Amino acid sequence: MTVPCTTGIDTGFMTLGYAKVAILGVVQGITELLPISSTAHMRVVPALLGWRDPGSAFSAAMQLAALAAVISFFWQDVRSLAVSSVSAIRQRRFKDPELCLVIWIALATVPITFAGVLLSGILNTCSSPLRALPVIGWACIAMAVLMALAEILSRHRRSVENASLVDALLVGLAQVGALIPGVSRSGSTLTAALALGFRREEAARFSFLLGIPAIALAGSKELWELHKANLDMHGWSILALGLIVASISAFAAIWALMRALERFSAWPFVVYRGLLGILLLIASSKAWLI
């Protein structure tokens, strides 16, 4: 069995066993696609239960569960973009709106890909300083403030169909913030889309569609890193269970988010993030959680 942290990759999830990883899979799946930061919850929940931190490698690999949920939920959009883009290329209709959107999504993925490579040594290392509770707490509070401003100032009128290259690039740049634990990929991109004037449910749709390449790259990269770390069959089976459970809970999370944004607003997430950040800072300063 691979010993956690001996290869520089945090494989602490292996010591938790199947039952605990299944529980964390539910937590990861729900919080990965809600704008409330999965990293924050994957640090807090194990700490409250007296379990060890499953590690950033586990969180990153779990993004493949989020990918499966996003593609399943938005299958009609994904299929339409794929079919229309192939058809447009064959017919040399290079100004086709759906082909343009696919190209823009690809370009918007470049910033987080570049930043992820640069920061990989810090993000996934054992006991990464970026996973410290004060960092996560402040990130939660900062995103709560930004999301609140986006809710207040946005006109909530636009749809994905009239998105532009500039919109995609700006949301793509916001996605880079997700590399900081506590920010949340869903939270940063949703906030950016709201700030650009998209309707709440359209902002979420744009956020998820734009995130597909980034989620796929991050999850695949982490699987490759775990392969290079010589993860044994026991480790892979535990990870597989987590992925299955997280996929189901992630699909439920998307459904809940879309319903909430259609009927209400992002304010419940603003309040939750703000309170979570404050509690994390207090718990850290009092050494209640480490």
C-alpha cells in the first residue's frame, strides 16, 4: 500500500476506508458544484468527525464525478454544441454561433490550465499551506462579498445564447481563482457570470458549460499523478467508490442549484459562505480545528 505523502502526493484518503470515503464522496459531490467551496467542506467535515484530511489529490480526482454530473445534466447542451460544431467545421461555417461558443470555451480554459501547471507543486503537495483553515476562511468571506456585489449590481437579463468571447474569457479568468481552496470553481465563475449581467440560471449554465474542459483536465491529471505515485488496487477501489457516490450527489446538487437560482437568488449561498468563513477563522484562532 502506498504510504500517504511519501511520494509528495497526498494520498491520505487511503487510510480512511470505504465507509468514510463514501460519506466524504457525498459531501464532495454536493459541495463541488454548489458555490460554497468543496475544499472548505472537505477540510471541515473530516476534522469535525476526527478523521484525517483526505488530501487535495482526492478532491481533485473527485472532479471527474462532477464532470459526469455536469455532462449528464446538460446533455442536450453538450450534444448540441458537439454536433453543431462538427457540422459547422465540415461545412466551413466558421462563424456558426455554437462553434464560436465551443472555441471560446476552449480559449477560456487556457488561464486555469496555465496557472494550474505553475502552482501544481504547491496545490497538491502534502500539508499544502493553501489548505490551511485561515486561507480557506478568508477565501470564503471574500467570495461571499463578491457574490453579494454581483447579485446587487447585476441586471440579470442575458442568456448563454448571446454570450461573447469577452464574456467567456472573463469567466475563464475568474475560474483561475478556484485554484485557491475556499474560492470554489462554481462560486467564482457563477459570480463572474452574474456580474456580466446573465440571468441567474443562465449564469449557472454558462459556468458549468465553460467548466467542462477545466474539470476534465484537472481530474484526469490527478488520476495520472496518482498512477505515477504507484497507488495500489486498494487505493484505486476506494477512489472508485468515492467517484460513484460523488457522481450521484453531484447530479442532485446541480438540480438543487438550478431550482434555487430559478426561484430565488444566490443570497442563500452568500450568507452560507460568509458564515462558514467566519466560523473557520474563529475555529482556527481558537485551535478548535487544525
